[in-house]
Amino acid sequence: MDIADQQIAQVWQQISDQMLDTFSRKVIHHTAVPRDSQWIAKQFQLDAIAANDGIVPDHVHADNGGR
């Protein structure tokens, strides 16, 4: 495996999070992080709300996306 393949493998090992609007399926916010934690999840939700003009969703559904 050359250095480019190693770099690609490292990117794919990151955890990708996204928040979608349930009805339109529009991506409201997304990120990729090297690991997951409660703090990262909370900060992701706060960033998603800020990116959506401060609108707080009425409901939140979480799943692992088939992982």
C-alpha cells in the first residue's frame, strides 16, 4: 500500500455524521471526525442548529445508518 492509499484509508476510518431534514431529506449539517464521543455528538447538534438559522427541531431521530 503506497502513501496515497494509506491516507485514503485514514479518511475512511473517520466517523461521518450528518443531520437530515426528515421530510425533504436535505442535509442540514455534516462533519467527519476521527472518533466519536458524547462531547463531539453534542457539539455536532449545536453546530447543526446554528447552521440552520438557530431553528431547534421538534423531534430528533438517531440511528447508525446501517453500521
